[in-house]
Amino acid sequence: MTYFDFLETVEFEGPGSKNPLAFNYYQADKKIGKKTMAEHLRFSMAYWHSLTEDGSDPFGNPTMDRPWNNYQDSMDRAEAKVEAAFELMSKLGINYFCFHDVDVAPEGATIKESNENLEKMAELLKKKMEATGIKLLWGTSNLFSHPIYMHGAATSPQAKVFACAAAKVKKAIEVTKYLGGENYVFWGGREGYETLLNTNMKLEQDNLARFFYLVIEYAEKIGFNGQFLIEPKPKEPTKHQYDFDCASVLAFLRKYDLEGYFKLNIEANHATLAGHTFQHELRYARINDMLGSVDANQGDLLLGWDTDQFPSNLYNTSLAMYEVLKNGGLAPGGLNFDAKVRRGSYQLQDLVQGHILGMDSFAKGLEVAHSLINSQEIEDLISSRYKSYQEGLGSKIVEENTSLEELAEIAQSFKLSEIKTNSGSQEKLEAILNRHLLGSLNSD
Amino acid sequence: MTYFDFLETVEFEGPGSKNPLAFNYYQADKKIGKKTMAEHLRFSMAYWHSLTEDGSDPFGNPTMDRPWNNYQDSMDRAEAKVEAAFELMSKLGINYFCFHDVDVAPEGATIKESNENLEKMAELLKKKMEATGIKLLWGTSNLFSHPIYMHGAATSPQAKVFACAAAKVKKAIEVTKYLGGENYVFWGGREGYETLLNTNMKLEQDNLARFFYLVIEYAEKIGFNGQFLIEPKPKEPTKHQYDFDCASVLAFLRKYDLEGYFKLNIEANHATLAGHTFQHELRYARINDMLGSVDANQGDLLLGWDTDQFPSNLYNTSLAMYEVLKNGGLAPGGLNFDAKVRRGSYQLQDLVQGHILGMDSFAKGLEVAHSLINSQEIEDLISSRYKSYQEGLGSKIVEENTSLEELAEIAQSFKLSEIKTNSGSQEKLEAILNRHLLGSLNSD
Amino acid sequence: MTYFDFLETVEFEGPGSKNPLAFNYYQADKKIGKKTMAEHLRFSMAYWHSLTEDGSDPFGNPTMDRPWNNYQDSMDRAEAKVEAAFELMSKLGINYFCFHDVDVAPEGATIKESNENLEKMAELLKKKMEATGIKLLWGTSNLFSHPIYMHGAATSPQAKVFACAAAKVKKAIEVTKYLGGENYVFWGGREGYETLLNTNMKLEQDNLARFFYLVIEYAEKIGFNGQFLIEPKPKEPTKHQYDFDCASVLAFLRKYDLEGYFKLNIEANHATLAGHTFQHELRYARINDMLGSVDANQGDLLLGWDTDQFPSNLYNTSLAMYEVLKNGGLAPGGLNFDAKVRRGSYQLQDLVQGHILGMDSFAKGLEVAHSLINSQEIEDLISSRYKSYQEGLGSKIVEENTSLEELAEIAQSFKLSEIKTNSGSQEKLEAILNRHLLGSLNSD
Amino acid sequence: MTYFDFLETVEFEGPGSKNPLAFNYYQADKKIGKKTMAEHLRFSMAYWHSLTEDGSDPFGNPTMDRPWNNYQDSMDRAEAKVEAAFELMSKLGINYFCFHDVDVAPEGATIKESNENLEKMAELLKKKMEATGIKLLWGTSNLFSHPIYMHGAATSPQAKVFACAAAKVKKAIEVTKYLGGENYVFWGGREGYETLLNTNMKLEQDNLARFFYLVIEYAEKIGFNGQFLIEPKPKEPTKHQYDFDCASVLAFLRKYDLEGYFKLNIEANHATLAGHTFQHELRYARINDMLGSVDANQGDLLLGWDTDQFPSNLYNTSLAMYEVLKNGGLAPGGLNFDAKVRRGSYQLQDLVQGHILGMDSFAKGLEVAHSLINSQEIEDLISSRYKSYQEGLGSKIVEENTSLEELAEIAQSFKLSEIKTNSGSQEKLEAILNRHLLGSLNSD
């Protein structure tokens, strides 16, 4: 059964093509530096948005009639989704996917039932993966949709809920391992609070740490070697999520001696909801050696909720890829399109178009970032800006070979008005960025 | 020389008084539980706002004609400020104050000159403190106003600036010690960035840690026993401040093994600029044993800058005092009015009125918080909500005496629809809060 | 059939009562000035939130098991809802309700079918209204949930959708008239845009005006005398809603000569999403003689979506009632609880508790506002602040009896530093507000 | 006397040039459609930011040592500023400037004194304008910096302040006329409120209208033919500014029958502070025939204050120029760089670089917008989206040739599930935008 019959394999046709079902910029095999675009970008399809999303929102009913949902039986629907998913990925040339347990298999009345469904579906997924070469970037378990998780999962006030969450994660890790998943993600859906008036925050955070200890112990036991990832988000659905941003997660991990077991999965739209730029969160993770993977989407900074739009802003994709290149790449992580087409973009063509938009935007972003780094224009300016730390007084500071008294003694003699620092040169740097953004094609 | 001749000592006149220069709620000696209001609240005047502020803003010139500024010579002005400060505190019954070096002594062309000014002023302050019994809650050094700090102080790209900052902090700690200051605060004025394009974030954060190492070493050497405090703020003046919020500071301190040396100084308006409630930041600090002191002001959640208003919102003061009482108090910290009267409240009476508003609001907040805790209504609800962790399955989890497999085994048997969790009861809790807010006077 | 068997009629038990199912402050018959609380407040239940809401959100499934929904047949469910609605209102002492067409009658495959359902349900509602004395505050039509409205209703790019919207509004007005509804509301659900790239904003706004012309013509024809209301909201579900705030609506109405036909229905949470305080929107509507009715809820200013919480903040309810009293009341409008219990407040008791919270909060707000106005403390200060416009120069300005040249001539002689304006006295006013908030009970 | 000796006339060197003091994209004489870039863009320098700004902010002292400020006498400084201003504009090829009265002439102790200073400076400006051919885009009067305006100018509670404002505006209009200014701007600096508790909003808004009546009368009397412009801003310095956004201004103008006398001066950063995109405000003004002029800058959407950055974001400049081209241009308005270099960009080179960045960004934006419109890709999609209004049912609606009954009758027959509307195609449109942004150079 096929679902995208209107679609051939999406091809690169170059910047001049007006064909909405072709790539203007993404060429899987094009070398950018030493790696191909595909190797750099490691695109992944998000099963939930691309297959499950139906266009409903808090004010409206579904708008999207997805043919793979037109089956009475829930397992039939699940199987149809697999067909549609792999057809879509194959035609788009996307080599990875990500899923929650409930995206691929119907939830039962008991964990046992859910697990059985999941096992069956995992077999089918495995076959499809072998047939197509498509791989699993990461798996995860949905611990927020079922009503038992209304007050959290690992941070639920009800111990039975904690146990259910444990059971689901156990199975999801097993399935991820079975499918060769390269990572496993924790997004703290409702791990947070609605009001402090009813919340024992200390117990909840302690329990969250306990949950992770249990998971790590089990993963080691079964030999799951994938990278664990935590995905920060500041709010929504809860008023306050414990994994507010990268810094909050790091504070938590360091408190409970968990830092070595995790990296971060950074989502653009979550970064901005937390009051940070996407690049900030990537940079912060990178210099803390915690940049694991990316949820590639974009938000609307004038809106206060997670709009999960397909990435189109080339400033964001360029600066994100700048951080990724500086990080030496993302592997075993990748760029997962945690993005959905707008409610009014209800046709299958829109779904394809959304992915093309995202892939082209990141392909161009990769080129811009590569061009920027190649030119060393930014690096030279930074280098010159901080050069005082490479000699004399600055070296002493950096080598931790001085004291407050010595520094005070040295500083006594300075005439303050004569201390020179370089201009921050923000305007110049923004012009450089624009030049590379517009001109990178020519400069390669 | 006196400056507030219109003002007698401000007295408690009770809730019915319409005298704007009397307290409606604050009674220094009234016992709330085992301590007096004064002991609980430990109010402090902020030298910069109360003495130095002149009503100017980015769009307008000064509006406030403060008589203590009408002296030609800068040291004369500094001395007049001391007179005014102690007169104001004495008449208000405020027992503590806080200052930056530059608030009390004019800055010179060199650090040496500045230090000499500061030493002279410290002597005068000490005399006044001895004469009045008023104490120093905390001292600090202004590392953000002088142009040399335009790109940061400890995180400046220029090593000489780092040295100047070191010299200033050295002197400020010495002066704080000399005056018996109970704390010393670091607010990271421009420790952050304007654009990532010009920023070596890793070096800057490493240098910030190095700066703290130097300070701690020196403080130990000279036997300064005050508590070091870090004051988070997310943005303003810079686009991004490294000490974004409590969690960011904790992530930093834990990374550099600095946690034991610091506590947090939490400002209401900074909390909300970071996207948190004031109570959230207090709670978070408290459960991490990091609640050190409070900058008692309030912001306007519809405005995106630090308005530093005098606290008037009784919800905020009640919930803040709830956390403070749960913390066993703030000492050696206190409630510092990091607050300024509005630009249009340009008269001396307004300055007095602002402090009375803040003191009354926190006095009432203390009563409400005490009443809430006394009634145990919230505590009982929370207790019942989490009771599943006190036995059986929950105990195993909390005592870390289980495994993912065991939990999964247990959870297999649950029928999901039969797992019961308590309602979150937010509406009921908000009604309880209102009842105590309105009725606490009667219930004591 | 009854649904709230755990509940007796909710009674006033006074501020000291800890009974969560009693009023602490609301006494329907208590006189505040010349009217009773019930006459001032004109509380209304929102059919959609109170009967239809199931606790689902974009990240989770329903949590609320409402017994009136446990019927197979959609008309049976609709009838059960009526039973539950009138039982709830009767027990709470709420005298008004509001509904969308789809809240009370199932939507059909055609407008004709929907209308037939609606007519049947209207008969049942009428009987219940007659039996209980409960009245209809306003009716409206849901023009945003069905997928045909995905790009708007009156502003849809598809003319057939415009026609469907017209047909639905026609019927909804007829039903509102039939039930004696005192108002009819237009909330512009999806009248706005997702992206300007695909939008003909001029045509859409012209069409919106055309829609209103048609409606007004028809209402006059059938003799519907209820007040038409427009409810502003800035965003959500769309990126930008045309009825952004009160000022946007007024700009629109004045452009199309529609001002005389409408008043505004102001929602607290919509005000703050637009960057205004609730009081601002009420004040702005009031001085433009456009204050029609109120959607009484509250938002969370740190969250960027419409949380529709039950009102609990006494500052908001006091300042809202201050504007309402200044307006001479709201009639024929009222205070409609466009509010829902939190997803975790999933029990029927919570639903009752939410309404009690809202009613008590507005009852207390009414008392505070009355006390404030009675005391004239604010009015006296304002009066004194603007007194220069009551004589001499100021009178000339206000009476429009001067010229730029005359004013310039007069102003030439002023020494700027000698022009005196009163202090804004914000701190003093905030203290007055707190005093009345806390003490109003005693002062009456 | 010259101040920019390091600078030759800034030349176009093309996209490949790394010379930071050359244009990459702006070519004054390049034809884009029928007009040159210079004719389309009508760039203007903002006197206040470019000449007066010193790098101070609420947390810090000046950083910028501008040589033209190094004169003892205030009139000498004013004259030096003129020299610097015209040198800078001449070298940059900027043909217009804008100023407030206080930017060009020192304020005196009386209006009379200020006027005399202004007259003298106007003569000097006129000479410079004649010598260079540079023209005045608009003049205005600063009614917010002097302390007498602390509570507003035309909306001040003090009638004398109203009179001073009248006197200042009278003179500023005279000077604008004398200099051949093509527009005159009103930005409502402090026309708003800090708290509603002390505000008579109705009187204040009535007075604002009275102020405009007086101004219009006088302008007609003296034959000033320039366009009056109002510049919306939502907040800052006051908590709420009456001219919140374009819609608020239109609501006001329409209420007081003032619409025909004004157009809007739209600032990018003010738009976003009000919760709108820059394009939204331009579009809204355009379809209301109110698009007068533009303050070309950009804000940071994660910051809550007016950062007034030089425009660099090509999405914003492209979509702004799209609206400008659709408007048939801006004349007699223009693009005024109401923008300042960052505090850390303290050198004269940065000031030049900022303007180059802005000019290049708008030049490129113009090219992209032209390319977009030329291709008609967006227009075709919109046209097809709304085509149902061009025939049959849709025509009846648009021609206002139907009734609610007729529409309801027609709609009865529709099967809702068969009504087809086009996809919103947002993803496709965003891809088109990117294609033109990146490729417009080639397509010309």
C-alpha cells in the first residue's frame, strides 16, 4: 500500500527551480568539507508529527485526513502508519526516524497489553528498516498523554504512576536496543508543576534522579549502548517544567552525579520559550560537552507556545550549524524534524513541502556555517579580542598563577581611562554574517 | 545636618490609619511565632536606590532634587549622603543597609584614588553605625558602570579589566569586613554577552570561576567570615547574563566545585524577567540549601525590564515569606529593598512612602505566611497527596531499594484506568490562600 | 437525573469557614451600596468550560470523567448536559449562563441538521429556564472548531464558508432571542491570519464588516434587541487575531461606521495576552462607552497561552469591579466565568470549587471597590492632580478656547524649573489599595 | 573641522568585498524597477542616535568619546555636531536627516531661550543643507526628556506643561517649515501612564486630541504643507503609551475626526514590543492608507525594551520593502535609521559600520522584495486562494448584494465535509521567500 502516489523521489534541482517538490539546496552527496551533506545533517523524521498529527488544536477539530488512519482496527492503523512513514522517508531521502512508543503501537488497558502491541510493531519496523536502510535515531516513551500522568510520571505524587513510567521506559529502551537506536530521549512531559501550593518539589526532583539511576542500571545490565539524552523545555504543558533549559538540566545532573550519563537534545522552539536563542542553548551545551542531538524546528517569538514549525529561518539554521560544526558534528545524534505543518496546511503535499523546507533550510545553513568557519573572519576577530589572555597578566590569570593581592597591586597603577578594550564590533559581525548567508554558494 | 525634617519616627498606627507616614501593619516588636517582626524580616535599605537615584531614565533627565547632592565637592556629597541615609533608616526603623563601593565613595581616576576615598568614607560609616546600631547586611563592588567594564569585568576580554575588578573586590571585601558586613554580594552586572558572534563563552565562564577562586582564597586569608552571595539576573544590561537564574548559577557553581562557598541573593524582579515566579526561585534555592538573602522589590510582568518597584503585592510577599519561614529564616541574609520610587514620585515624601509600603507589605506577608503554616491546611493537603511514597511500593522507590525490572513487574498488573491520584486541588488551594490573606489578622 | 449529589446548595458561611463547598465572601442578598451582590455581579456559567471541558490538552488525553457524557447518543448527551448545567447553577446560585450553539446541540453533517438539533435543545433549555428562573446572559455561535473554519469564518478565503458562518449566526441569534438572551457575542475565533504571506488582509477585514452589516440588518428585521458584543483576543488559535484588543476593535468599528451597534466583552486573560492589564481594557472600554460585559477569568502572566483559570487574584477582581462600579454596572452584561478547572483538578468537586473561588473572589473585589470609591481617597488625589484644568489656562485648553500662538506666548514667560506638578504618588496609592483590600470588611 | 578622517566616501564594492567600510549591496544609482535604490529607500540619519548617543545605559556611564562633544560651550558643541552630521551623511551618501529640537540646539531655562538657540542652529543647518543637497525628512520636538514632562506633555495633569509643549511644537514646526522638512513627527514620549490609580485617562486623551487640533490649525495658518506623522510605541518609558500600536492610533484618530491629518511613522522595534511583526504594522497601515514613514531599526525579540539596533535581518528588510513597494513607495516619508550602535561598539568606525549595515540590509531587502513581486509567485497563490469572491456567491457577498437569510438558505444545502478550501501553503510560501532571498541577485 502506498500513500504518496503524487510524489516521486525528491531530487535536487538547484536554487533556480520552482518545483515545490524538489530540493533547491539539499544535495545528499555534496561534500561540505570532508563530509557529505547527509553525513553532516543526519536528518530524522518525527513519527508523531508526520504520521500522527491531525491538525486539531485546543480550539478546533482535525483538519487532516490521513489515509493511513482510515482503518477500523488500531493495529491495522499502526501498520499502515509504518508503510506511510517509510514511503515518505524513502522518497525524501531521510535516513533516520524517531518515535514514542505510543506513536507506533496502540496503548492497551494495561502495560502488558501495550508492550505486546509494541513488540509486534517493532518487528515490522525492523523489517522495514532492513529493507530500506533507514535507521532509528532515537526512541522514547510517551509519559504525558495518558491521564495517569496528569501530575507527572517519575515526579508523580502517586508511586504506582512512577512504576508504570518505569515499566514503559524499560520496554521502550528494549525496543530501541532491538532496533539499533543510537540514542534514547527523555523529554520531561509533565515533570514539573502547575502550582507550588500543592507541590513537594524536593521529593519530586529526588524521585526524578532515582528514576534515572534505575534506568541507567538497567541499560547497563542489558548492554544498551545508545546515548541517553534529556530534552529541556521550560513550560507547556505544565506551568513550570523541571528541565527548564540546558542550565537547569545541568544543575540537576551535577547535583545527582548524573552528568556523565546524559547529553542534551536541544529543540529550537524550546530554547526560545525559555528566553534563549537556539544558538545560545547549542553553544552552552557544546562548551559543557553536552551537545547530543537537535530537534530541528522553529517557533514564533511573538507567540508563547510551542508552535513546532518546520525550520525556515536561515539565520537560525546557519548559526545552529555553526555550533554543530564547531562541535565536530552531532553523531550519534542528528537533526530530528520535531515539526508539524500548520493546521491549515492540511494536504499531503504540505507535509512533503514542510520536510523539503526544513531540509533545504538546514542544507543552506550548513553551507553558510562552513563558509563562515572557512573564512575565519569571526574567529580572527574573537582571537584578537581575547588576545590579552595569551601573555603576561592574562596568562597568569588563565594559568591560575596569581592572587587577588597581586592583581590588586598591578591594577593600582592603571589609569582607568587608558585601559583599552576592542570594540565589540557587533554591527561589523552582523554584516559578515549577511555576506556569508547571501554569498556562500559563490565562495565554495 | 538633617534632610527629612518633615518626618518624625515612623510609628505603627494600625490597619485603620490613613496617615501615609505611619505603618498600617509593621510593628517591629510584634511577635510572630518565636521571633519579632524585625527579627524575621531583617529589612535593609539599598544605598544606591534610596540615596543615589535621581529619577533619570533612558528617555529623560533627573526629576529628583535630593538636597544631599547639592554640594560641589564629591566627598562633601558622599558625607551628606551618609547623614541622609542614617537619618532615613533611623526614622523608618530599618536596621540594615547594603551598598556598592561607588555608592558611598566617589570613584577616582585610578583604583588607588578610589580606594582612598572608600577608606575615608568607611570610617564615617563605621561611626554612624556605632552611633545608631544600624548594621551592614552586605557590601559589594560596582563592576558594571565604569566604561572599562563595558564587556564585563571577570569575563572581560581584556585581562587588565579583570585585574581592576579583582582590585575593587579586594577592597570592597576589606571594607565589608571592617564594617562587620554579614554578607558580600556578587551581581554579574555585565558578565554575559551582547552577541555570541564575538564571544568566547567558555573562556569567559572559566575566568569567572577563576575570579571566584581568587576571592575565596583571599577572604580566607584575611578571615572574612561573611556569607558570599550570587544574585541571578537573566538579562539587562546585557542581552544574556551568565547568572540567568538560580538553576544557571547552580549549574555553574557545581561545575567548578564552588557550591559550598556561595548562597543565592534572590530578587523578585529578576525572577520574573527569567520567566519564573519569585516563589519558584526561593523554593528552588531553599530545597538546594542555597537560599541566602532576598532583594525585596517587584516588577511589572507586562514590562520587559527591571522596574525595581517597591513591593506591594501581598500575594508575592506572603508566598515569599512562606518560603522564608520554611527556610528557618534568612539570617545572616535579610530583605533588602532593591527598589526605587517611580520617576514621577520625585519628592522626599515618596521615598519614605515607598519604604513604608514595602515594610508594611512584607509585614502583612509574614503574618499571612505564619497563619498559613500554623493552620497546616496546605501541608496536610501536600502530605496526603504524596502519601503513597511512605509505604510499600513508594517506600521502595524512595529508599532506592528496587529495580526497573521489579517496578515493571509490579506495574504489569495495574489496570491503568484504576490507578487513582488525588486531584491537584489548585482552585481549593487558591481559596485557602485568599482566606488567610484576608483573615490572618483575626486568626492570630 | 442529578449529577452533583455530594453537593447541597452552596451557602454563605463567612470568612472563617473552612468548608470548601461554602462561600466565604459571596452573599447574594447582601447590599453593597444600593444593589445586592447578585445584582452587581450578574454571574454567569460558561456552558463550554463547565459542561464540555474534559481535561484534554495538546499533550494529553481527557482526565475528567463527566457522568453526563456517558451516553451513546449525542442528543442524549446534550440533554444530560442540560440537567447537569441547571443543577450546578441552581446549587451555586448562578443566575445566568452563556453558550455556543455547539455546546448545547450536536453538530450535524449539514447546517440544516445542526439547526434541527439546536431547535430541539432550545426548547428543553427554555423549559429549564422557566423552571429555575435562570436566564441567558448571551448566546453565540462556534465558528472556529469545524475544519471548514480553518482559515476563518467571515474572513475565510472561501465564500461558501462565509455563507455557512452566516447561516449559523442567523440561527444562533434566533435561538438567543427565543431564550430571551440579553446579549449576543462575537469572538473572532480564527478571524485573523497564520502568515501574511498568504493573506489578503484588506479583503478579509472588509468581509468581516460586511458580515456584521448582514447580521445587524437581520437582527433589526426580527426584532432582536439584545446587545451585540465583540470579544477581543490578540492571538491563539491564530498567530494574529484581527480583534487584537479593545483599541483594535474600536479602530475597526469606527472605520466601518459600526461603533453604535456593538459593545465589548472583555476577558481578563485576553487582555494580558495583548500586553495590557485587565483594568486597562476595562477602563479603555469604559471611557469610550463600550464596556458591555466581562469574561471573568485569569491568566498566568508568565505563560503565553490562554489558561482560562478561575479568577482568584483579589487585586484583579477589585480593580475590575472598580471600573464596573464607575461604569454604573454591567447590565445587560454580566460576569461570565469563561474559566476551566486545571487538567489535574479532574473531580466534580473541583468544578464546584472553581466556581466558588471565582464568586468569592469577585464578591470580595466588589467590596474592596465599593470601599475604595466610598472613601474617595483615590478620587481626591486624582482630582487634585488635574485641578489646573479647572481654571485659567487649563480651562482655556479644555474649552478649546485658545490657539497654539496664545499658548506659546504664555509659555514664553515660564521658568521651566519653577513649573510644579504633583508627584504621581504611585507608592501611596498602592498602600491605599492594600489597606482597602485588607480592611474593607471592617470599614463597611 | 572634520571628524571622520579615517573615512573616504563609502563606495559600492559588491557582494564579494570584505572591506567593512564599503557597501556590499547598496548602489545608490542602481535601478530597481523604475526607480533607483536611492529613490526607493530615501535613507535618513537620526540626529539623536548618531550624534548625541554616548553609550550610557541605566547601568553604566558613557563609553563613546565623540570628538564633537569636546567643547565647553553648548552652542559650540551644537555647531560641531552639525559639522560631524553633514560629514557623516555626505560620506555615507545619506540624503535625509531627522531631528528633535533638543538634538540640534541646547535647551535653555525658558522656552524663549531654547527658541533663540534653535533659530540660530536652524540657520546653520540651512546653510549646510544648501551646500550639500541633504534634506530634512522630518523634524520633531522632544517632549519627554525635561523633568516638566515627567507625567506627559499634551497629557500632563499640569496645564502649564501642556502650554510649554504647545510652545515647543509651534517652534519646531516653524523650523521644520523653514528647513523644507517633508514631514513632522509626533512620538508620544510620555503620553501614557505609570498606573491607572492616578490617571484620568479620558481627560488625558481628550487633551491629546485638543493638542492636535491646535497644531493643525496653526500649521494651516502658516502654510506648513509637510505630512504629520504619529509614531506608535506600546510602552517604555511609560508603562502604557496611548499610541500603543497602529490600531490604537487609528482608533484615537477616528474617534476625534483626525484621521485625514495624519499618517503613521512605523518603527520596527516598536512593532515587536507591541506583539506584532514589523510587516504586520506596515501592512495594517498600508491597507488603511496610513503608511507614512518608517523608523528603520530592529529589536531583539527576547528582550523587553527598545534596543534600537541597526537593521540587519534580511527577512525583516525584505518583507518591509515588500509592503513599501506595494504602497507605491514611502515618499514624502523615508527610511530613518532610528538606530544606535551597541554600547560596546564605542568607536567612530562602528558608527559608520552600523549605517552601512542598515543601508546594505535595506538595499538587499529592496532587491528581494522586487524579485518577489516581479515573479508574482505569492500574488498568484493569494489570488487563487480568494478566487471564490470573484464570482457567484462570493460576488454577492463582496458587492453587498445579499442577506443573512439568502446566505443561510444557500448554506443549508452544503454538505460540510465537501466544502473545499485551499491549503494555507505556509511552508511552500516560506520556501519561496528563501529562494528569492538567496537568489535575487541572479534573477535580476
